[in-house]
Amino acid sequence: MKEKQDHPDDEKQPQSKFAIIDRRHKPEETADAQYQPRYPSLVEQLQQRLSAKDQLLEEFKQKLTQENEAYKKRLEREMQNRLENEKLQLVSRLLPVLDNFNRALDSAAARHSYDVLLQGLKQIQAQFWTQLQAAGVSRLETKGKPFDPHTQEAVTVVIVKDKKQDQLVTEELETGYILKDKLIRPAKVKVGQFK
């Protein structure tokens, strides 16, 4: 048998004045099959604070989502109201044109005069074009200019004898219109091709 040797360091270590006894239940000691590990009280406090912060964050996210949805709906309503107001203004500007058109037809029918009808239609055309210009609409000038596929649609190609007319618009079949910088309708044109 070996004798236990005393180490000189053992005598120098102080003896502890208190002992730590863990009185927490262990899984095998509890009757409940659902064992929840216990942590020191500081860790449990931090976990409670963290779960409270998570709950506040979730509530904030839900509130923000609801406010965002309400904002989208309000914005859609405002846009719809603006659109309706613009339509109303456009129709109110065009109603006098329609009234004059009806007057011209009634006058031509009463007098049985082609000249009266033609004069009335020209006035209505001028009035209608004035209203379109006030809304920002302008015509595309195409005849005699180079073909532009961005604003023109070539309906047919016409053979030309003069080389200067190559790729130029020879005839406009349907006028094109723009609203400020946006194309409303491309012009339908005939394009010259030199051979």
C-alpha cells in the first residue's frame, strides 16, 4: 500500500468557511415529466426582460403594419378622387364642344345647307382643339420629316425617285399626339424609299 503523501502546498491552502449546497430538484427527483431547467435568478430576469422586449417589438411591428396598410388605402382613395376630379374637369371642358356640335347639326337640318354645316363643324373643330391644347396636348409634325420609329408607325413604303426623299414621311394618314412629353398615339405615315 502506498501511503498518502502530504504535499507541502496542501497546508498552505486556506480552508473555506462556507459550503455551497445545491437544493434544486433534479429531473429524476421531480414527479413531473416536463422538467424545466432552472437558471440563476439573474439569467431568469434577463430572459424575462428579453421576452418582454420581444413582445413589445412584435406589437410595434403589428402597429406599423396596420398603419402602413391604412396609409396605402388612404393614398389609393386620394388618387382615385384626383382621377375622378380630372375626369370631371375634362368632361366639363368638352361639354360646350358637344353643345356647339348639336347646334350646328340642328341649324344645318333646319336650313338644309351644307355651307352652314361645314362652317359649324370648323368652329367645333377649332373649339375642341383649343380645349386639347389647354390640357397640354400637341400634334406631331411628320410630313416631310425623317421617319422616327419612336413616334411614328410606318403603314406603307412608297417608292420615290428623288434621293432626298429617302426615309422621309411622304404622307400622314393619321395624326399623332403627345401630352407634354408622353406619346398618346403614334402617327401613321407613308415612308419614302429611294430605288
